[in-house]
Amino acid sequence: MQSERSLSPSKVAPRYDWSVGAEQQKYWAYIPDARKQPLVLLDGMSQIYAINEEQPGDRVTSEILDDSLQGNGMRVFSIAAPNLDNEELLFHLHALTLQPETTPKLFVVGVCFDKMRNVEVRESMRDVMAGVPALDSAWRRSSETLQGEFPELAQQMTRTLQGSRARKTVRVDQRVEQSLVRAVSRVVPVVDIRADLRAFLFEGVYLLRNRVFNIKTSTKRPILSDRYALNQQALVAAVRYAKQHGIRVLVYVIPLNRTADTPYITEQYDGFKKWLEQTAATEGAAFANLESVVLDQSWGLLYGQPDFKHFKEAGHVATANALMPLIRAQMSDSLVR
Amino acid sequence: MLFTTYSYFAFLLLAVAGHWLLRAPVARAVWLIACSLTFYSFTQGPFVFVLLAYVLFNWWAGMRLATLTDRGVFLRWILLANLLPLVYYKYWPTIVQGALAESGRALLATVPHAAPLGISFFAFQASAYLVDVSRGGTPITSLLDFTLFKTFWAQLVAGPIVRASEMRDQLRFRTWNTNASAAACGRIVNGLTKKIVFSDLVAPFANQAYQAAHPTFLDALFGTLAFGLQVYFDFSAYSDIAIGSAQLLGFKLPENFDWPYSARSPQEFWQRWHMTLSRWIRDYVFMPLTMHYRRNPVAARGSIVLAMALCGVWHGAGWTFLLWGLWHGLLLAANATFLRRFFSATQDIAWRRWMAFGVTFVVVQLSWIFFRAGSLAQVVDFFTALFTMRAGLQRAAVRENGIILVGLLWLGLLVAQLNRERFAAWQNKPAALIALPPLRALQLALVIVMHQNATSFVYFQF
């Protein structure tokens, strides 16, 4: 089974943030200062931080990259979220570029085909935006700019903005409610642990659903055309936004387990890879297809079935090794030899 | 204050305890008014003065009306005065926007325009009171009683739309009843379950479909069915909590829902859906119009369409709401004329009953498209997607989990509808005494676990 590493900062400074916005301020303080040395930022979904059958001392892709590239005067940090969609990716870019110290020189994105089924910026990230007026303004400006070319994305971004603003104005009644919930939590244990119970309940429902409807990790999940289009638009917008801010972009097709059946419909997945390559070329981003770089024995299990997306540490090493020359090529003008 | 917040339950506990600790009816009335105004001003702040203005004006107008012999002209003026704030707060932005040029609209958009929560409900209730008085009803002479009648929080924001005749005797004399209070608690838990477990769970899937830029047949189908569930669970949950809360204070409020989706005709649907609004429309719009046009049968038939159009516009200033009302008006007119036999309530052939149920179900669910859509273009888009089976079995936005959830909830609701009489009978049996408490405890635990952020009720926007 995969494990998600502890979020608590250890003795060494964290080199990743997958708090999904919940503790963004805390973790982003550890982003190596981009004014002092070139920064590479790795962004994507759970593959970036999950380690199957984790052993003490295991490192994730960004840590391996950071250890290797520090010698070349570069630092690597990763931000990831489970099921990250491309609007959230765009959100990360907007947040990163607010300050020069967090603005990377190279933005590396692991693009996962099935995450193109997800939309919306989740609440914990909207909360971040609610507390940062400059982010709110930047997001609004972008949504207005995108209105002409990508109206659906602009509309979605406006919904995100509205959701964030609704959370910003914490009225007196909401403050009373929050205090009351905290007070009840101290007295009634079930209230205190309701988030954990909810997660447990949903996992049970998820497993029951799979059993009743015979749904497996390999059950085919076709593209949801509107959501797919929205994610395509968001990725293009992200690349353009990065370039406007002087950030180079490297997009890669994430490694997949060849021994496991995927839920992908072959023609649709092939179309996705082709689109990503073409988009990278058109938009001036570097592209790599890493789907085969992780060896068969480096994968693990998920709910007793072969996990097609998350690997052991060896998979992180393989991914880092595949990314290393690409990053070096992109950052050739910044390398300390 | 939302009914699904911890704040509300702290408030309810205090209000109920304070009420029963006080003995004198006047003290109880003062306490409940204070509670009601606190409840309203908690989220509505200065709008509490709009509510108080309604109270004072309608109390005075009712008293004055009762003293007049020729009440017609005065009644028209005071009804107009009652409806003006409603028009200003609810319809003015739309009217002005329609009249302004693009630049003016942009300017208007920058001006904040909030409406007092529940104004549609308390404006309609006040108007009904005045009409009742003009028809010979006795006005509520005590300002204290009238204020309690108008401000009582359980019916203030989203109904049930209670009549003065239903409340008059309860305003002063109420007694504690342990069984009724236990039933009230059960009802509140049921309401919380409907809202937090069902409505809030299905709402994102309805949103997925309605936010799709190019909905397919399946998106439109499941989006419509999801919203049908959401709006029913949401509004009936609100009514359950409102009626249960009032019951804890010894009040008996009228029912608002009675298994509406089990209806076998549009007419029966409206006898089961938002019952206090439909009887308001019947008694204060439809009946007077029918009487007015009694010598003209066609116009009399058209009265129902007009009345339902008004019902639609009551929900909001938009073409979609008007069309929703017209849709139901036409269905009711058809029900009363050429489809009378088809929708006959006394059908004794099973397949005909099922057919009437099926047709009613379909037309009611289709009507929710008008209700939920953000624009006429979206209505057309949804109907086109449904009736052309756009994109076959492909989906653009609705995820598999949404389809499974909507399917299971509808199946569950259908089973519950078929067994509702059996369940009602079982509740009176001794076995229920043993089984119900753990069932309620389980429900409550589920509510606590599923409760995240309290979300607003759909009908709060009206």
C-alpha cells in the first residue's frame, strides 16, 4: 500500500508541500529563495509524493532531484495535491509568482490523463486565496484576460473567485458558529473526529460501490468532454502565464505501470499524449513522455490490485533520473559546473 | 441563522428552555419575539427593521381595515404598500437592468443590492392576512400577539406560510406535550438527515450538469434528476426542522410537503408540494380570478395559468421562473380539461395509475429545468440535449458516482413512497418504541459525521 509522508516539518527543512492549501503558508516558507539560486518547481498529482511500501529514508522525486542538482547551484521543491486538476495548477502558478522568492525559473508539470476528469479549485486552496488579496486580484485579471479565448475556463475561474470571496467575509455569525463547533468538539468526541469518521465512511462506501458494481481500478473511465476541455484550456493558460512571468515550462506524461490494466481507453489516452506534445510545441514548453521509465518491479498494490500510478522509491529514482537531463537542458544557462 | 448550524441548536435549546420556564403567556410571547428578532438579526442585521416595519404597518392596517365598511380601495392601497418593498428588493434590479443601457448595467452591478431574507414569505403572509380581514376575518388586535405571529422564526424565512386563523389560538395558549416533543425531535433529525446527508450530497452532481458548457443527454438527464432530489430534500428538510422546532414550543404549523413525487397528476402534485404556497395561490389569486371570470369559461380556465405564472415570478425575477410557473399552469389547465380522465384520481386499473404517476413524474422533473437553469439559453440547451439524445451515452460533465448516487436515491425514495403507509402504521406499534430511538441515534450520528460547512437552503433565495 502507498503511504503519504508525514506533513510535519522534520529536523530538515521540508522540500515539498502537499497540504493542499491547508498549510500552504507554513510549507511555502521552506521554498528555497529563488532570488538566491535558480528554483525548479515540480507540480502535479499524488504520484509526486506517494511512496508504495515506503522504507525509512526513502526519498521522493523532488528530493532526489534537489540532492543531485544542488551541486549545480539549483534547488528543487515540489507542490502536489491528490487528483490535482489543471485549474489548481494554474492556481499554484498564480500564488508562486506573487513574490520573486517563490517564482521558479523552471516549472515542471507531471500531467496525468485521468486527472483531466477533475475540475474546480478545492476549498482549502480557495481559503488561501481568500486571505491573499494580491492573489485574488491576479486571479481576477487572468480570468478577465481569458474571457475571449477560453470563456469556459474564465467562467470556471470566476466561480472559484466567487467561492473564495464568499469564504473571505467571515461574518459575526460564522465566527460564533466556529467557536461553538470548537467548544462542542471538546465535549463530544464524535464531533471532534468527524472528519476522520467521514473519511472512513466514504472509504467504506467507495469499497462497497466497487464491490456492488464490480468497479475495479481498471474499469474504463472515458473522457468527460467538458471537463477534459476545461483542463486542456487550463494547462495552456498555465503555460502561457508561466511564460509571461519568465518561467520556463517542462510538461511530461507521468510514468504508468505497464503490468497493470489502466482505466484508460487506448485511443483517448493516445490522443491525450499527442495533444500534450503538440501543445507543448505550440506553446513553447519542453515535453517528455515518461510513461515507460519506471520498471515493472518498482510499482506496488492499491486495494490488493496492481497500482497503476504510484510506485516505490525506485520509481521516484527512475523518474528523477529521467527528468534530470531534461531539467539540466532547460537550465543550461543557470548551471554551476 | 441556518437551521443546520450548531448556533441554531444552541439558540433552539435556549429558546425552548426559556419559553417553558416562563409561565405567563405575555412573558412567553415577549421571550419568543425577542428570540425571533435575535434569530433574524443574527444574519440579517439592519433588515430586522424592514421586518418590524411590516409588523407595525400590517397590524395597523388590519385594525383599520376591520373598522371600514367599504374596504376595497383601502385594501388595494395597503396591499400595494405591502408589495412595494418586495418589488424594490426583489425585482427592482432586474427591472432597472432591463431598462438600462450596457454602461448603466455595469454601473448598477457595482452597487450592492441585498434583499431581506424571507421577504417573499412574510410579504405574502401579510397580504393574506389583510385579505382575510377584508373578507370579514377578525384582526389580531394585540400588537404583542401580532408581532409574534409575524416574526415567529420557525415560519419567518422560508415558510410554511401560516395563516392568522391557524396561529391565533396558539399565540397565547400552548401546553407541553412529551409525546409531541419527542415526535418533534424525531422530525428535526429527519430534516437534518434530508438536508445534510441527502440534499448536500446530491447538490454537487446537479451543479456538475448545470455548469457544463455542452451538456449531453446523460448530463441533462442526471442533472435534472439530481436537482429534483436536491430541491425536494432541501426544502422539505427546512419545513421539517421548522415544524419540529415550532412543535417543541407547543405550536402546530401546517404541513408543507406530503410525498410530492408520489403524485399521479399535476393537481395532486400541487396538493403535496409546498402546500402552504399552493393554497395561498389558490385562495388569494386563483379563486378570485375564477370568480371574476365566472361568465367566461375560457378566461376562467386561463386563471390557473395566470395564477401559476405569478407563483413562478414569486420565486424570482426571471423568464425562467415565469416559464416554470406557466409550465405548471398549463399542466394544471390540461389536468382540469382534456387530460382529466387520464389523470383521474380514482383510477382503478393498476397500469393506468402507474402511467399517470409516470407522466406526472416526468413533467414535474422537466419543470425543474426552468427552475434551476441560469438562463433561457440553458433551458433550451437542456431540453435540446434531452430530446435529441445529444451525444448518445457519452457524458461531458457528470461523473459515475453522481449517476450511482442519483439512481440509488431515486430508488430509495420510490421504495419509501410505496411503503409510507406501512411505515406510518409501524410507527404506532410497540416494536417501533424499541427500534426508533437507536434509528434516530444512528441518523444523528450520520448527520454529525456528514456535517461539514452549513450550506444555505435552496428556498432562501426566494
